[in-house]
Amino acid sequence: MKTLLPYSLIVAFLVAACSSPVPTFYMLSAEGPLPSGGGIGIGVGPVTLAEYVDRQNLVIQSGPNKLELAESHLWAGDLDNSVERVVATNMGRRLGTGNVRTYPWQRDSEIDYQVVIDIREFLAGSDGYAHIEASWRIYSLPGSRLIGSKTFIAKEAIETEDFEAVVAAQSRLLGKLAGDIAASIKNR
């Protein structure tokens, strides 16, 4: 059974950790490897991120209208590229296909579906959860015909008082997002 950390402990830890002078780098992780071989072609991207999230630092919401940057806790690469990679890997696993690409790909003829994602919220909250709010659209290719769209909102418990746990919770949220999109593709 998961126990949520008290709000004051999470905020105090995260704010104190923000002042650490030695940078630490974090990366999002997928839930499993891509299957080998072909299958339906999935193209993930472009992914856009809200400007307050699209930065090198991890972002922590410390109050209803207040964000803090974890100054020495940084993404290991571009966050939008990392989100694309993780969502693509998770979708390939769920759909049983190794034919997954991230934006930009060379030829639309190799892709059956394009998934475009707009992330409006992707951060650790002061309530002990990581949060995501994203809209996604699925287009069939060729022709770019819209075949599905949805707003996805979810949260995931941050299990311990450290930034690695924040990133792990955010990774699980991307797994849930990929599952939501994959389910829509399976139902076509």
C-alpha cells in the first residue's frame, strides 16, 4: 500500500534540494523494450510542452500559483525529445510493434498513424503527486485524416522524498498516456 508523503515534507525537501551546487541529471524511462520486427507503423510527434515546463530544470509546484526550478536537478536531454522517445517506446510495447518512429521521420509511407501530443502540465505537485495534462490527436496516414483526439489528465504518487522518485512518477504517467493512446488505436 502506497503512503503519500505529507505536503510540508515534500515541499521542504524539494526546495532544500534545489540549492545543491552539484548538478544531477535525470532521464525519463519507458516501461519496456520495443518488440523486434515490424507491425503497424506509429509516428510519435511532434510533442509540444507548456513553456513553464519546457526547460532544462525539473519544475516543482510549491503552491497553487507558485513554481520552483530545481536549480541543480536537470534533465539529461531535451525534455520534449525524451517525452517523444518514452511515449513511442511504451506505445510500441503496448501495440506489439517495432515499427515506431519519433518526429521527424523520413517517409510518411512507413507510418500508419501519427500521434501529436500537446502537454500543458507535467510537473511534481505540492500534494505528493506528479501531474500530467495532455491533449493528443491521432491521424491516419497517408492523408493526415484525424481519427481520434482526447484530453488526458492523470496523477501518480511520488513514493519517496527525492527527485529520482519524481522522475519515476513522471515516467509512469507517460506510460499511462501511451496506454490511453494505444487503446484508441487498437479500437480502430
